[in-house]
Amino acid sequence: MIVILFGAPGVGKGTQAELLAARKNIPHLSTGAALRKAKADQTEAGRMAAGFMDSGALVPDELVLRIVEETLSSPECAHGAILDGFPRTLAQAEALDEIMSKHGLAISYVINIQVADQAIFERLLQRKRVDDSPEVIRHRMQVYQQETAPILNYYAKRNVVTTIDGNADIETVYKRIDAEFS
Ligand code: AMP
């Protein structure tokens, strides 16, 4: 089963994905974390991604897709994965469909976590990540609205989208998500 955790930067996708992965024993793929590791390890992909990440822009699809394809082809992901921060463009969503059909996987749930913009802004500022300065946060939120939010329509047509209110503490939001799994 493929579960996509969807939502703007700072809604808690990473935190919830980690909890789900630990409690349900499903591998968790965060493209942001994978890219940050590649950047820290100074791999070729990491060096190519660094400038985009630091400015809050999206990393080019080919680079991100290489990571996703590699991960979903590994034996650990034979039964699926929790995707966090991916897909972020329509081209990525379409490419994911191809990768999944190759591996006999399907999207079971798209969990759309919603949090008020002001609360997101405050959460991100507290996180103190290098790409969490006020200007970069603003840019990432804009990129989300323009490039990523429209993908929801792509999935809504398949009746796999559930919207969750993420304005609550971690455990409460987890329970809301868990209640959606049948
Ligand atoms: P995140 O940890 O999901 O907030 O991602 C941090 C940064 O990594 C983003 O601001 C992008 O620069 C890059 N990134 C992560 N996932 C993707 C993706 N699916 N497509 C393009 N860029 C991504």
C-alpha cells in the first residue's frame, strides 16, 4: 500500500510519517530528508540539489524521481511505503503512477493535512532548519500553492483523498489519520 502524506510545508507530514512508519511497520520515504542527506554527503545529486533547496525552490523532477525510483525498487518497499513530501508536481505524480504500475503498487490513501498558514509559519520558524528563514518559508509556501496543491485534483478523481485537520497536538492528529485506515 502506498500512502501519500500531503500538505504545505510545516503541517506535520514528517512527524506523522515517522509515527506511522514505526507503528505500522511500513517504510517511510521523505524526499526532503533523502535530499538533505545527499547534500550533507556531497554526492553529485546532493550538490545539484543544494541551491534549489536553500532558496526554497523545488529540486528538478529528474533528480527527485531517481531517488523515488531507487527506493521503491528496493525489497523493503515491495509491499509499499509512506511517501512524505512527494509528489510535489504533476509530472512527479504522473511518473509515480508509472513507477507503481511497474512494481504492482497502488495508492491507497492521500492524507491531506491542513493547518492554518499563520500556525505553519510559526512552526517552521521554531524548527530552525537552514531553509526555515522567513523569506525562504514564504517562498516554499508560494511554491506549494502554485505547483503542489493542484495535484490534489489529480488524486481526488480517484477518491483516495482524505483531508485531516492538523491544528492539534501530534497524538490527536495521528489518531485522526489512523482512523482513516480501514
Ligand atoms: P521537505 O523536507 O519536504 O520540506 O523538503 C525540503 C526541500 O527539499 C524542499 O524545499 C525542496 O527544495 C526539496 N524537495 C523535497 N521533496 C521534493 C520534491 N518531491 N520535489 C522537488 N523538491 C523537493
